[in-house]
Amino acid sequence: MIKVGIIGSTGYAGQELVRILLGHKEAEIKWYGSRTYADMPYASVFQNMFQLVPDICKGEDMEKLCEEVDVIFTATPQGLCSTLVNEDILSKVKIIDLSADFRIKDVDTYEKWYGIKHGSPQFIKEAVYGLCEINREDVKKARLVANPGCYPTCSFLSIYPLAKAGVIDMKSVIIDAKSGTSGAGRGAKTANLYCEVNESIKAYGVTTHRHTPEIEEQLSYASGEEAIINFTPHLVPMNRGILVTAYASLTKDISAEEIRQIYVDAYKEETFVRVLDEGICPETRWVEGSNYVDVNVKKDERTGRVIMMGAMDNLVKGAAGQAVQNMNLMFGLKETEGLLMPPVFP
Amino acid sequence: MIKVGIIGSTGYAGQELVRILLGHKEAEIKWYGSRTYADMPYASVFQNMFQLVPDICKGEDMEKLCEEVDVIFTATPQGLCSTLVNEDILSKVKIIDLSADFRIKDVDTYEKWYGIKHGSPQFIKEAVYGLCEINREDVKKARLVANPGCYPTCSFLSIYPLAKAGVIDMKSVIIDAKSGTSGAGRGAKTANLYCEVNESIKAYGVTTHRHTPEIEEQLSYASGEEAIINFTPHLVPMNRGILVTAYASLTKDISAEEIRQIYVDAYKEETFVRVLDEGICPETRWVEGSNYVDVNVKKDERTGRVIMMGAMDNLVKGAAGQAVQNMNLMFGLKETEGLLMPPVFP
Amino acid sequence: MIKVGIIGSTGYAGQELVRILLGHKEAEIKWYGSRTYADMPYASVFQNMFQLVPDICKGEDMEKLCEEVDVIFTATPQGLCSTLVNEDILSKVKIIDLSADFRIKDVDTYEKWYGIKHGSPQFIKEAVYGLCEINREDVKKARLVANPGCYPTCSFLSIYPLAKAGVIDMKSVIIDAKSGTSGAGRGAKTANLYCEVNESIKAYGVTTHRHTPEIEEQLSYASGEEAIINFTPHLVPMNRGILVTAYASLTKDISAEEIRQIYVDAYKEETFVRVLDEGICPETRWVEGSNYVDVNVKKDERTGRVIMMGAMDNLVKGAAGQAVQNMNLMFGLKETEGLLMPPVFP
Amino acid sequence: MIKVGIIGSTGYAGQELVRILLGHKEAEIKWYGSRTYADMPYASVFQNMFQLVPDICKGEDMEKLCEEVDVIFTATPQGLCSTLVNEDILSKVKIIDLSADFRIKDVDTYEKWYGIKHGSPQFIKEAVYGLCEINREDVKKARLVANPGCYPTCSFLSIYPLAKAGVIDMKSVIIDAKSGTSGAGRGAKTANLYCEVNESIKAYGVTTHRHTPEIEEQLSYASGEEAIINFTPHLVPMNRGILVTAYASLTKDISAEEIRQIYVDAYKEETFVRVLDEGICPETRWVEGSNYVDVNVKKDERTGRVIMMGAMDNLVKGAAGQAVQNMNLMFGLKETEGLLMPPVFP
């Protein structure tokens, strides 16, 4: 039984980790960390866990925590994990960081887009970017995994097959993404109140969203050329879900059938990436509560572009589900353990 | 492995049965029945099941179906199950009927409130009302189970302890219930369009809703006296969930602590009924996607009434979850098998 | 042209006052008061007012304000208005207080339910309870109007005809009310975040909600006997709207037709109270954005009770609209001026 | 007083026409046409109009209707208006067609994208495309106005200034649009049920949506070169609102300030197009219920593209409001008459 500690267990992603791990046969949570709710019953913060989680929230003492568990998930704001981690800790436990601290290989890029100084740049190189479908073998050997961002996961998996195949112009990629509101976190901000979000849609972080360099870096690796993209996120009045609609210009004369085949081939061994039937567009309602990502592609003969689409649950495959998938890989478990719950509809 | 057939698998309750049974270790679905979508892939109707359910929908041929499975769930409109069932079928398979056909013991009451003639009154007496927490032992021996209605399940479990204890006036009970829109089914009606339901709340079926006699009958059994109640359902702009707020006059001088203790005692052995801590009101968000019913009670010293509250997921404990719980009992399985998924939040 | 000042113009009710007054032919807003947003452009707080309101928010200096305007609306938390008002101010301007400070005639009751000391009890007697349909003549002469609460307005107007007619037991009244989330205000609280409210319904303030004594007092006046009631509010995932479902036992042998006629007669001169056709239940979607209250009643022959129902927009008839209706009466204008906008659907 | 007839008054756009015209000082509705609800009280279809509209719905007899009114609005499915209109009718009344029949000048393009034969191609040339801000003078003289589509209005007004200025590549334009569900109409379809739309977002009509050629045609006129674009609409779980996020490559070396100035200059005389302050993104909540379109633009120095954004209410500026604006122009009234209601928030 793998012993698990969660730092930041009382955010939305942290709570989703709890939900998933309660159904995981090989792991048990030993430490519910929370700065805000330390010493309070976990179930008083998330009443859905009443009678299911009798534990009391603890603080964020990583030195102590690393003695008691095998793996630590940090579902915390940017900058925290990188200041807590050190060689001693890494020698004792595996760490899966759900923040952005170790996602970007170039420390200058990180510091520029995030506006903070990196707390432990010496571990950036070692950290494995935990997009399981791409870096599976490296994850298996990792001590420190940088769990990908929600937008990057959905964006990258939607575009990856054509980027890898070298048939799209990596300077032409435009990603128009839409997210449910749980992605904004559980902090009490006026902008996230029910009446402010409900019955509205808006773009935000236009040209400046921090997930941009993460996506660019991964697309550059996949394509072997420098990707410079537009990424525009939008806030949608729903709890969960991310939808990506991405556009790119084709650089090769290639048929719609060939394009689709590239997707089918790319993901034919993957459990969690579902290439939908021709003509079916991904919809977030069909993946809610699950670790699946639904993708599809359409060629526009008139404009010479492809429209690449993906839908997933931002809290599962976009955060906690992928983190558990990484844990499974790191500990030699079945990759799908605890993650096969079907999507909940409606 | 129990072989399962579902008639009406393409409604919301039918699909929820599929979702739950996909995670059930002792059952497998052999027949996805659907009048509307016969011969179409199940996953083309519910895209969340893409790659999870490769089956094609079949029709509603119960004669054939009863040769192929061990248990049939009928998640169909009122009146269908009672016309399909017969002694030959019941001798071959167990039936769990999610419609109202066998819930009400008095056939005249059924025919008056439902406005249709009962198709097989000879089986009413045999049928067991499948509220597992109350009729557990009878369910275990049943061939034919009448799965309770969603409103009756939540209403009854919220009121049952005090009705049973004989401390409330059974003529004073008023149930004000609120339901998410999945309770209205998947039929294409203008009244259930997004723009008609969203941003609104309404009462409906005031004084005439068909769940009224079902609740009265069960409350009468529990209290040993005739219950005549007001039941008012409301439509709420959300997908899932039922909240019951019930009122009754106390007939005994009894303290708030004693009242709460009656609840605690009544459900202390129950996995799926959670008596919340003092002062915590049930909320539907905390049970979504799960088989739990959260209940609590508050005494009003000023008016001499109690306010009894309950929250559950109408598609799980109010339909498919309870149906599987009944199946587990009927086949001697662990009662909770397949039903322990934690509530999904947010 | 009446010159208007608003204290608390940057809450939801304050902003609704602005929206309504922008369409009012006889009034113009001279002072947009806001503690939180003082010195900021009003339209930067509420972007819908971009180019429509060029004003900068001012503070809450009532001494200065009363020199510049004819009427002050205080859309502020409980306790503020009563500490700001004094004889000098009242000699210069009329005040319409949207808080609860002057609604309850018994100061002990106020202090007990609200848990604060009243700041100026000497004005309670003078203050007129501004339920226009009931106290129209008194409002016309008032210097200080206590604008009714949202729940009380909808509850009272739903029950008033039968209370006045003396045909219901005023100790049997149970009010089960449901409100949209704008009623919770614009403060940044976790409980009011989108993901916490969306897809859920809950009761709150059970047996203890502060609107209880306000409703009881008004129902007691109307019926001439002491009303002691149960009032249970619920939070609904929608922006606007209040629905009241109220229950009471009949004390007289009276037919359904006679009951309906009492409603028709009670409101036949009223523009803003619409008695719906027989059998039509009020729904909040049909009053959104307007000053109308839709009411109806149903007799239950089985239980001897009536179900009285009302729907209105909590921000309009429940707050800003009624406040403007009071202003119109106080200044001798047409009562409906600025208030005849039809409900917005969908 | 202008006498108005509405064919299709019981759809969402038709009902919005009614709401707006009830507040219009110079127009009165004489004919509430409806195929589905003929002979039923209008207020029984839209209960918000109870006591405000006492009229009974009539049929669609245009021959009779044109004798009784000055202007006919056709808020009907594609293909109906073009089969009803003829020279005799046009000699008697003005027609404002809210369908697509007369929007596209090239009849082949119309027939190809809409898949139906045009009923009266002889009037296409005469018909004026009623985008008031662009074709104001022509609208004033028109007998037949083609009211623009919702997506085209928002898309075009968001892009127009830069297209007109000749600084963007008209082959690089990508429009990613998001619409509330009222745009899907009031027909009873499973896909538009509450539970199907709620908590989800999807793209639809990818590369094939019928508004594509309409947008291309208008952008081509504005820019003086052939525009070939990608247009991808999405369905958002909200009642009203369209948000456009459009991308294009700059063809000139032009600063962010100059780009913004082009917008400011383009719309400086327009009441209904609001160019937001620098850095403020349009949000649909700020325009709901109003005739305003909020636009803004952002230059991305990294990619050499501009992101052009617009938000409006699809039922107002995207349908009924713009239709009334056209009526005002056609009859020599103040262009803003009946249209200055502020946006409703929240």
C-alpha cells in the first residue's frame, strides 16, 4: 500500500485527488495538508467526504511529512513546491507537483512569465514533465514529476499528432480554449462569485496567459521546430471541463482521411485518449468526472487549415487524474488503476 | 457473474444504471434495450460511453430477453412493465422495475393517480417495495422489486425516524421538494429546454403529483397511522439532485437532542444514509454522483414543529443506485458492491 | 428633476437602482456612494454602465450628501442607516432605507434577531414600512421609508389576501422560499463562489432567518391576530428571482373559487401584482428584470390547506424597484414611473 | 404610430421584438403571428407578457397582414420570407427579415450553404443588409431589409475597423465564436434540453456553419479584397450572449496604440458600439438585455497577430434590437428609440 501525502488538499484539485485515491486499491492517504484549514476535520471543508474521510487536516511541514509517506502531491500555488523541495526530501519520497514550478525547462522563461524567482532551479533538469502519454518511460524512473497544466494537457494532446507528423506550420498554431470555473480555484474572489460567472463568457489573459510557454515548449519538442503560438483562454459558466479548439495551417498536401489516420495511429495504444468517430466534435459533458480526453480533427479544404479539438475534465486528466496516472507509473502499478471510472452524465 | 438486461437503457436513469454497472464486479450488461434507438450503437446515444460500451441497442422483447439474463431492470414509463411481466418471465428472471407500476399496493389508488389501468394487478401483492433500508429482508427474497420513486425515497428517509418513533402528527406533514432537471427525463419537450429551465424555479403538480400516494402509503406503514400529506415538487436549474424540506408538528414534548438521537439511532447501521452533524443542512452538491442520502432535522421551539431535511442524487439513490442496491440484495451480494463511489464535487 | 444619492451603489441592489433610475424620466443620480470603490469610476465596477454612467464613486458622507440631493437610498448592510440618520438630515432629504433598520417596529425584536444595537430607535415609529400596495397613503407622507426585505415582500404579497380575509390559521403558516444568489450580495465569500452554488440547492438559516419577524409582524397587522410562522429560505443556482411556496390551514369552509376571488379582488387595482389564471403556477423566469410579482393559490381538498405561491425578481420588486416605487409615491409622481419594463425572457 | 406585424412572434427572437416594442414610443404591435400557437393568447405562450399583451396569436397570412400594418418583421426559419414576399406586398409595407433569405447577394452561395432553393431571387439585389452602423443611409431608403445574423453582427463589428483600414490579411482571419443557447431557438430538440446543454461546451458546424459566407461577404466589402475565413461557433451553457474572439495576421508595421485608435475612430459616432478601455476584454454579462456591442483589440507582439474581441446579446443587437434599429431608420425615427435600456446585470 502506497502511503500518500497531499499538500494543498483543500483546493479543488486537492479534493479531487482525495476522491480518486479513495477508489484506488494500492494507495491510502496519510496526510491531508492544508494551510487554511489545518486542525479542522477534512469533511467539514468538503462535506461530500462526511463519514468517508475522518481525518483532521494537518499543516505543510514537508520535513515531517516525508518521513511518513511514499509520495507527496503538491496541489499548491506556484512557487511553493520549489521552495520546499530539497535533496534530502527527494531521497526519501517521490514528489508529484501539480503547480507549474518544474514544468518549464528554461528558468528564465519561467521567471519571466510567472514573475517570481525560482526556488530550486537545480531540480528543473531532473524533473520529468508528466504527460504520461508522451513521457511514460521517463516518468517511471522519476523522483520528481511536474504534473502538466490543465490547458497544456488538453491543448497538447489535441495538436500532438499533427505536430509530431510534421504536417502543420508550428508558427500558425492558434489555440482558443474554454474552461469551467473550478480551474480558477477556491479562493474567495469577487470575480469568481456565482453571479459574476453565471450567464457570461469572457476571454482572459489574452496574449499573456502563463500556460503559453508551457504549451510552446512541449509543441516544440514534439515537432522538432520552434512553436510560437497564440493561446487564448476563456471562462465558461460550468464547474468542470476544458474544451480546446485549435487552428493551424497545413504545410503538406494531405487528405482529411490521412489526417484522421495520424490521430488514430498516434493514440491507438492509449486508454485515456479517445479519438472520436469522424465528424463527432468533443464536448465536455462526455468526459466529466473521468480521466478521458476526447479529441478529433477536421480539415477545412477552403482555407487549408485544420481544426483540432479536445475535451477533458480539467480536475481529472487536467490535474488530479493525471497526477495519479503519474503515481501509478512511478510505482510500477497498472497505469489505469483507480482511473477507469466512466464519465458522469448528465 | 450476473447477467443484466436493461429495458429503457437510453433514458437518464437507464444510462446511470450503465455507468454504475460498469464499475460493478459481479454484474455485466448483456442487453441494452431501447425503443427509440434500437439498432444504434449505445455510445452514439451517450458519447460518454465511447469505447467503454461497444454494444448495439436492442429492442424490448422481454420474452427473448428473459432467456439471456438473470435480472431485468425496466427503466421505462409508467404502465410498460406491468403489461410485459407474466408468471413465465418471473419464473426465469428477477425484475427490478424503476417505474411506478408496482409501488402502490392499492390498485385503485394507482389507477386514480396515474390515470391508467394496471396491466397485471395480480403481481402487486408479491412485489416488494425496494427501499432497501426499510425492507431489506423482503427484498432479499423477492422476484419482483418495485424500485421507489426519487421523491419518495428522499422524502421518506428524511421523515421515517420521527414517523416510526410516533412523535409527529402524520396529518401535519408538509413536504416541499426540489429536484434537478434530469428527473424530467430525456424527452424532447419545450418546457425542458435549456432556456426554459435555466435561471428559473417553479412548483409543479401542486396537490396532484403522483408521488403523493406513494409517500403517504410508506409513511402510513412506518407510523402505523394514516398519513395525509401535502407534497409540492419544484424544478431547479441543475442537472441532478433532490432536496426535501419537510415540516411536521410534534405531538410529544421532546427535546432537540432527543429528536436528533432518534435519527442517529435509526440509521446507525446504514452505509448510505448519513445523519449530518448538528446544525449542518443537507445540500445536493455533497451527494452528487453517489448513492448517499444526507439527512438532518431541526426543532423549532417557537412553532412546535420539526423541519426534516434530506438531500440525494435523484439518478443514483433515487433511481439507478437504489436499483443496484436492490439487485445486490436479491442476489446475495454485498449490499454496497458497485455503490461506494464518493460524491463528485464540484 | 429629483436629485438622487445612493449610499451603497456598488452592491447588487445599488447597481439595480442605477439601472432603473437611468430609465426614470423624473430622477437623476447625483451621488454614487461606495465605501469599497470610492474614487473609482462607477463603470469600472460595473462594466455594463460603460459610457452610460461617467461618474466617479464618492464616499458615504451623509452630511454633505443631504445638501446635494432630494432623496437618499441606503443600500447598505444592517445597522449603517440607523447610525447615519438624524433629525437634521431628515429635515433636508427623504430617506429610503433598503436595509432592515427601520422595518421592525419592536426594537427588542430587531436587536434580538439581528444581534446589533439599534442606532436611532427614536425614528422607528416614524418610519413607514414601504410595501406600497399596503401602505400607499402613509408612504406618500413619509420622510423615512423602510424598504421591505426581498423574502418578506414576496411572502407577504403571496399570503396577504387570505390573511386579510381571515380564512387561514395564522399559526399554521409555513413559508418555504427559494432565492437566486444575487440575494447573498457581492461580498467575496467562498460559499458564494460559482462552483459552490452551481448545481446545488440548500436550505439555510432554518428557524433563525432574520426575515422571520418582519414577515410575522406584517402578517399580524394584516390578519389582526398574532402570526407565528415557519420560514425556510433556500439558495438556488440562478442569478435572480424569489419563489415562495406557502402553506396554511383553512379555518373556514370556503371553495376554491371563493379563494381565488379573494386574490383577484385584493389586487384588482394593482399594476405590479399579477394574479395568474387558475392552475398557472408562478415561475421566476416570467418576472425577471421587472417589478411584477406573480401570485396564485391552490386549495387542497384532501388536507384542508391552501398552497399560496408568489414569484418576483428579488433585485427589483424585492429591492430597487420597490424603492423607486416608494420614491415615486413620496414625491407625488406616477407610481409606475420608470418601472414598467417588461420581464426579460429568456 | 407605426403599426407592426410580426410573423414568428412566438420564437425567442420574436418574443424579444415584442419586449422591445412594448417600450417603443412610436410603434405598436397589431399582429402577433405564429404558426404553432395560432388562436392562443400570446401571454399563454410567454407568461412574462401576462396582462401586458392581451392579444391572441394570428396565423401567417401575409396578404391580409400587409393591409393592416406599416412594417412586417419575419422572425421565421430560412426560406419562408423569400416565398411569401412579392411586389404587391412590398408596395404596401416595409419588410425586415430576420432570416437569412436576403443577406447573401450571391444566390448560388445562398443555395449551396443553405441547401434550399431561393424563393424570390429577384429581390436579393434590392434588399439592404441591415447592419445599421455600416449601411445606415441605404437602410433609410429600403423597402426590404435583411437583418444580419447574430454571429455575423458580432464578428463583423469586431473585425470591421482593421479590415477597413487594410492592415490585416483577410485570408488569415479566424473567428472563434461562442453563443448562448437561445440562439438555437425554441424548437423541442433533445440536443437543446437543459441537461444536455448545462455543464458543457462544444463546437458545432465546424467549417460548415451557414454564417460563414455572410461574414466573408461583408468582410470582403469592408476590406475591398476577398476574405476567406475560418468560423467556428460554440454552444455555451447560458441563455443569452455571443462572444467573438477573432485572430488575424497584421500586414503592416503598426503599433498597439495605432490599432486601438483605429477602433476608437471607427466607432466614435456610434451609440451602440462601445470600444472598451485598453486591456478590458468584452464579457457577455455586461451587455445582456441591451443593444450594445462591446469590442476591443489586443496586439500580440510575439506572433504578429491581433486578437479582436466582441460581446453582445444575440437576441438584441443580434436579432430583435437591430431589427428595431433598422425600423427606426426606415421610418425616419430617432435611431435609438426604444433601444437605450441599460444592460441587465447580474
